[in-house]
Amino acid sequence: MKKSFIIQILIAFILAVIVGVLFGEKASVLQPLGDLFLRLIKFIIVPLILSTIIVGVTGAGGIKALGTIGGKSILYFLVTSLIAICFGLLAGFIFSPGKGSDVVLEEGAAETVTSDGVMDTLLNIIPTNPIEALTTANVLQIIFFAIFVGIGITLVGEKAKPVQDFFEGFAEIMYKITGIIMKLVPIGVFGLLAPIVGAYGISVLLPLIKVIVAMIVAVIVHVALTYTIAVKTLGKMNPWHFFKGIFPAASVAFATCSSSGTLPVTMKNTQENLGISKKTSSFVLPLGATINMDGTAIYMGITVMFIAQYFNQSLSFPQILTVILMGTLASIGTAGVPGAGLVMLSMVLTAINLPLEGIALVAGIDRILDMFRTSVNIIGDSSACVVVERTSKGQKLNNDEPPVILT
């Protein structure tokens, strides 16, 4: 996000608080602005998931790439994303940032997900009718369908090229539409937050401090445990050497909140400081910038717990399992989407029937949370480089190739 846009969101956040405090329940006249934003968010979810995940799968470089370096990278990213979202949910449970709120949902504001158990949840991922899954916005079934369409396009090859081109073009259209809708975030934040503050008072904002603390703790735990263990055991590298080598890129990511913008620095650090070959880094790092979302997975776990607690909704185990599965699978496509964190969060809230109004609260501190999650994404991409490099044929790829110095 551009700096001016972040300032717009902060101004909208502050104005919403001021208007809510000054006008009280009369601030509810602004609710249509919030409702408009929520409808636009819902409007893009289904086509966005379908197109971006298909493109994410087909863009991995063919079955050969998926089976070797690409396969290892994707597996690593999915496993670490799964661990990350579990840490996020755990941090949300321990810190309970949303508990103690006076906010109570109106009757019928959120439906309860009914399920006979874990097995039904897993079986229901597979759609019996993909068209029905699309029309009813069954997010997990859409993700499953999109992944298999992407695999099918890759297996068919040249004959399926027109279909691939269609979805690539369709994805670009959705990126553009999403970018337009993301420009309305300040208006959405203002229209959603002002009525909430007006109805419940400024005390509704206090839990946000706990959200930030929970995010920091979860990030530290994930980096210290997951990446340290992976780098040391699978990558055969001293963790201190790894973190020291990648620190400059992580710092740039923290400041810019952009994985893609940090990519040149990340490649420079991995090649020069960690000794990763150009062949590995030039494939794994761009792939990671596209599909690796460990930081966003942590963020999503915490914010889902926060919103559920905030609106006095208890999550069942099948709902938690849905969050874990979605956080892992959705990472294939949504990392390249403008405002990926908020878009991904809206997808999950829709899937488990939690109120999308909670996005307005989180959006106010999104910049702070984004700094941490982007840094985690960069460190995760770099750790994947180390692991893939070392585990490919039991030795470094292109050992005879000197490190490339990027300018």
C-alpha cells in the first residue's frame, strides 16, 4: 500500500471514532457506506478465488517444476503456512483480545455453522456440483475446484492453453477490480466503524492493543521455532548465520510492507550472504512472493479469533479446521492480490459466517500488523531457499556457480 493510502485509512479511522463519540447512535446514518463496502467485498470473493488460484497452480512451471524444485517449495510453503495459522489461532486463544467486549450481534446477524464433525468438514471440501459451489460461495469447495482445474490445465498442456490464457486474463481483470475496491477501504472503515463506536463507545477500540501484542508474540514464536528448526535440520545451516544474512531484507520488508518490492534485496541477501545459487533463488523467491503467506496466516488466525470473541461468537472445531484449511490452501493464489490480508480475511469470515464488520476494526491497525507479516513472509521465502537448495540431490544446486551479486 502507498503511504498516502495508509494515511487515508488512519484519517478515516480517527474520524470514525470522533463521529461515533460525538453523535452516538445517530452515527448509524453512515451505515450504508459500510454496507456498500461489504457488498463490494462479497462481490469479488468468488471470481477472485477461482481465477487467482487457477493461475497460481498453472504458473508454477509445469508438472516437472511442480515435481522437483517447485514441488518442494510449494510443500514447504503450505506446511509452514499451516503451522503459522495454528500459531495465530493459539495466540488469539491465549491473549483473547476480543473478550470483555460489550458488543452483541443482533439476532440473525451471523449464522451458526452446523456440522456433524471433522470428517464431514473434510468431505464437504469436495464439491458434488462445482457450479453450485460457485453460486453459493462455498469458499473451500471453490478452492478445491480451482486447484484441480489448474492441475488439469497443466497436465493437458498446449491444448488447454486457451483456457489458461482466459483465466490469466480473468485474474488480471479481478486484480484490477480488487485494486479499485481497495481504494474504497477508507470509506468502508468510516462507514462501518462510526456506527459501532456510536453504539458502544470508545471502549470498543481497547482490544486492538491486545491484537498487536498477540501478533508480535506469534511472529516471534513462529520465526524462532519453525524457521530455526527447518534451517538447522533440513537446510543444515547455522540459524544465527541465516538470520544474520537475511536481516537486511527483513528490515526492508518491515519498512515497505511489500514482498515484491523487497525481492531484489532478498535475492541479493540469499545469494551473497547465504550462498544460495541463482538457479534456486531465482525460482523459489518469486514463487514465494506469489504464494507464501506465513505472516498473513498468523494475522488471519489472530484476527479471526479476535472478531469471533469481539462479537461473542464461539468457534466450533469444524469452523477452526475450516480456518486452518483455508489459510493453507488460499495462500496459493491470494498473495498477489492488492490488500491480500484484508481480502483473505474476508474470505475466511464469509466461509465460517462471522460478521464482516470486524474488518473495519482490524483495518485501522492493518499497517502495523502488515509490517510484521511482510517480514515473516520474506524470512519464510529465504528459509525455503536454504531448505530446497540443500535437499536437492543432497547437495547445493550449481555448486560450481559463483554467487550472483545483484546491483
